[in-house]
Amino acid sequence: MSSTLDPLLEATRLLAEVWGEAHSGSELSRDRLIAVNDAIGLVKRTTDAVHSKVAAGIAHQSRRELGPGSLAKQHGYRNPAQLIATPPRARLRIRAGRYASSGSRTMLATRRNTMIQLKISTAAMSSTAVRL
């Protein structure tokens, strides 16, 4: 049985094959640059096709008759178009802004403390590696 992702995986495989062993685009020959550009176009078109199927699923799960149980509403959006159009990183910023504006700064403080602890432990590991 064929998966919805099969064409995308094939397009990505083709891009990797055309790219070859080059470490960067500047290492590609002129002919290979054109082939890579074409392969990237195929990956983009295939990704858009897969995304349209996902968007249809989001729209279906966000039907008006679902009311507050709608997928879009559960994620803080009025309609599925807003959910689909908002990039994932922006959704995180929007969600964080909502938490902060509602007075629930705990989530942000916890995340900040975690980041500080990670930086401290990374610095400690670096200094240990330097001593070795």
C-alpha cells in the first residue's frame, strides 16, 4: 500500500542523489546546480501537495459543528485557516504570549530556568573538556 509520504520521500531521495558528495552549493558544477534546483522545486511541490492533504484534515477536524471541540479552537485559533497559516515557531510564541498575558508566568519562568541550567551545565562540561 502506498503512503501519502512516498512521493515526498522519493523527491527527497532524488535531491540527495543529484546533490552527490558536495558539502555546499558552491561545490556543485553548473549542470548539477540546475539539476539540484529542479530537484528542490520537486521537493517543494510535493511538500505542498502533502501539506494540502494535512490542511484538509485540519479543516475537517475544525468544523463549525464541533464548537469548542474544534481542533483550531483547542489550539487558540478562530478557524482552521489561521491554524494552517501560522508557522509552528510563531504558534509557540503566540502560546507563550497568551500564558504570560493571562498571568501564568510559571511556564515561562520554568523554561527560562531550564535554559539557564542547560547553559551552566554546558559551560561546566566545556571547562571539564578543556582541563582534560
